[in-house]
Amino acid sequence: MKAKTWYQIHMVLGIFGASFLLVLGLTGSLLVYGKELQSLTGAHSIVIQKNRLPLDDLYKRLLTQIPQGSVAGWLLSDLNDQADQVWFHDLETPSRESVYLVNPYNGTVIGKLKENRSDSLYGFLIVLHYSLFMGGVGYFLTGCIAFIYLFLAISGIKLYKRFWVSLFRLRWKESAQILFSDLHKFVGINAIWFHLVLAITGGWWSLRDTVILRYPEEKVVHHLWNSNDSIDQLVEKTKIEIPGFRLGYVSFPHHSKEEPIGIYGNRFDSSGLESRYGSYIRYDVNTKQIFDKVDMSKESFLNQVLDSFRPLHFGTFANHFSKVIWVIGGLSPAILAISGLSIYYIKRKNKRRRTQKIPLSSSV
């Protein structure tokens, strides 16, 4: 394929995806510290106490404060001043899923998220970033944008073969077109590794969840988990099976009688590239025997790579060091979108000026 064709495809896809990349870049950058930003706003914050209550106590206290129904999932907060999130299906309206906020220190329900998560800064950013508030269609669309982003990165490499010539060049005193062109190349080339990571990880999630995996129609069956059974005992059993296990999420059966209860988390001594829910054990609800088990430290290299996509995408693998870099890098898609559109606009404007001058010069 000729260089001109590469350029034309790069330009067309860049114009189409610019507004999306702008939104995804800005929200992605904020999401790196999304939970910390939410803490600063004071929304849903709680007073930090010494110890959390056992999950069994929290579960029973929750049921006394909400309508009849079934708990579907319990997400433990990874910030001490933030509430746990509990997914719940009401007995009267089982198709509607609610998310309650529970104080892990005393079991008090302190609030309930709106259906579109707009009353939680972190929830708002997550939904906007993943689906643009368009549901499954939006999730598929953001996946398509991720693959466009990947092609833009690859085609950019193809177009600027001699990238080292303009690796650090920014001609501030030249025309606006030259400056935006330099800025576009500067950000595109120097952050190429970052573009590839974001595009591949984001694109894979969308491809996996919308094309590869098949989800059966949601059907809620109530009272599959007996509140007298112990969640904490299963967590302790999991810690024996997976040494150093740290709980992150509990998935309760709510689809069928055969569905197990899942204890998800990771290991304290795991590398930063292991996701928070990479290791898990699911148990038979009745016998409490192991249904299936995944210890990410013993998984295949491919599974470990796929599991690392989450910390790689959000930059959490090296604590604040990587997170600060990801905040800055997260702005690169937005910068590329703005600079690319500016280049296109200036070129179009200059072309119109030249065509307007041709009749005047020919009539003399």
C-alpha cells in the first residue's frame, strides 16, 4: 500500500475517531485516580475505623435495611474511607439491579447509586469511559474505537519511518500548522508504546465481552444463598488453598440452583501485574466443595498476560509511580485528537484560500 493511501486512511479514521478519543483519553486519565478524586469530593465517604466487620455480620445487617430480594455481588472497597458496593435484585422487580453502599465498619447502608451511576464520580467516569452511557452498543463502539486507535498507531509508525528525525522537534516559532504537525508527531512517536498498550487492552475487553463470550439471558432466581451459611469460612478456606489470598469480590448465586458462590481476589505477594480479581475459587452452594479454582501464579503465561491487562490499562502496577505516568499518558489520545483535527482544519482552510485566488489571477 502506497504512503498516500496510508495517509488518507490515517486521516479519515483519525477524523472519525477524534471526538471519541478525546473523551476516552480525558476520562481514562481521570480514572487512574478516580477513586481518590471521589474521596476528595466527600461523596459517599465514611469515617475510617480500626477494623471491618466480618462479611457474615455485614451481610445479615444489610438484609435488615433493604427490601426482600437477593444479593448478587459484594465489592470490597480498596480505599479505607469508601463504602463497599453491593449489587442487589429486589424481589418485586428482579430485572432491575440496584447498587447499595455499605459502611464496612458498622454495616449501615449509607446510600444507593443511581441506575446510570451518575451520582458517583468514579461510577460516572467508568460508565462514560466504557460505554459512553449507551449500554452494550456503546461498549461495542468503544471497542471499535480501540481498534481504530490501534490502526492509527500502526499507520503512524508506517508514515513516519524516519521518526528519529523529529523525535523531539517542536517548532514553536513557525506557523500553527507546522506546530500542530510537530506536536502530533511528538506525542504519537514518543508515546507509541502507551498507545499500543491502551488500544490492545481496551480492544481485547470489548472483543471478549461482545464477540467471544456468550452471556445467557439474565434470569434472577432468589434465595439461592442462605444467610446462615458462612461467607467468612469460605474466604478462610480460600486463603489456605491460595496462600496470601486477599479478598476483593464475592459473587453470589442468583441465576440458577447450580450456580456456585465465587470468592475473587489476588495475593499479597503478587506482582503489580496481577489484577485484583485474577485468582479465585468458586464453591458449590450446598456442599461447600470446590467447584473450580484459579491461582494466577500457577496459570499459563497467556492467562497471566491477559490478567495483566487491567493493571496495564489503568497504570496501577507500580503504585503512584506508574499512576502519575498514566495520568499524563492518558492525555495523549486527547492531544492527538486535537492536534490532528487542527492540522486537518488548517489544511482545508489554506486550500480554500488558494482556490479562491486562482480565478482572480487568471482574469488579469
